[in-house]
Amino acid sequence: MHTLDIELRPRFLNGTDIAKKIRRAGLLPAVVYRNGEAAQSVALDPKPMRKGLQGVYGTNQIFKITLSGETRLALVREFQLHPVKRNLLHVDLMVVEADSPITVTVPVRTVGRSAGEKAGGRVEIITRFVKVRCTPETLPTHIEVNVTPFLGGTTLPVEDLPFPNGVVPVFRRSYKVLRVTMPKLEVEVAEEEAAEPATVAE
């Protein structure tokens, strides 16, 4: 499990003006949520948060947060960006346990060149992200599919993805993740058999 450390500072006042003052001080306003407990308003250094969100785990990055001497694991549930500058304005953190299930969305990535592609086809990604259930300890950066043996016409449903141990898909109905399509045969329109009009005998 890859984590990033963040030191949290408690804050006891809320509101738009307070949030602006926190940002002017170089900090990021945030809220920490725990199951069964009241939410707590905090402020934090935006640099490790930005680094995590832009890293290989993206919004699934697990942070090791420390608040008033207590260290816990947390996952970003929501964040706000400035509409123009695109810098972080606010984040919501959810405390999680290392061995407790969480539900996240991870990208699907392909490797290799399929047999269908070698024959002139192409791999079409239908669903680029899948929802999975796992723990922070088994959280994957992505789901990798080796498409090398896939022939033209092959389709891959979500339940047949190569999920790592401890990772299971979450879906109500099965759906296709990718397929290998082949080019349609083009039928040429035949030209007139005679290049010149036939001669009519007198």
C-alpha cells in the first residue's frame, strides 16, 4: 500500500471568508469524515495532496493523515478546483481502515497487440473505468488486460477482466469492456462492361 503523509491542522471556524483566509495563508481547507462521528474541519498543506491526486493512483490515492497526534488512513471523496486556475479549493477526506473494504473506480489499460489488430482490425475500448471493491492494502492503480491473443470479434465482459487478488468488480448487470473489431468488406460497384457504346448493325 502506497501512502502519502499529510499533517492536518484543526480549524474551528467555517464559512467562505474563513476559507479564503486559509487559502491566502497557503493552506487548503478540508473536512474529515468518519463513520459514526461528526465531521471535522481542518486545513492542510496542498502540495502533498496535489502530488497524490496527480500520481499513479489519482483520486484513489491513500493518504496517511495526522491530526492532534492521531494518525489514520484517508481517501479523497470529493474535491473542488478553481474554474480557471485549476488549483485545489477544498477537499473532503474519508477515514478508512487498511483491511476494510472500500469502493473505488479504476482505469482499464491494455497491453500488447491483438491478433485481430495484426489482421487489420482494432481494439475498441468501450468502458475505460470499472468500479471495484477492495481494501486499501489491495487497491490497484489500474486493471491491465493483455490483448495479444484476442482475435477479431472477441469481446471482453467486465466479469472476465483479470482482477488482482482481493479486488472484485461491482456492477448490477454485465457489460462489455472492450472488443476487437474488423474492417467491413467494401463492395465495389462494377463499371460498365463496354467502354464505348455498342455499334448497332444496319
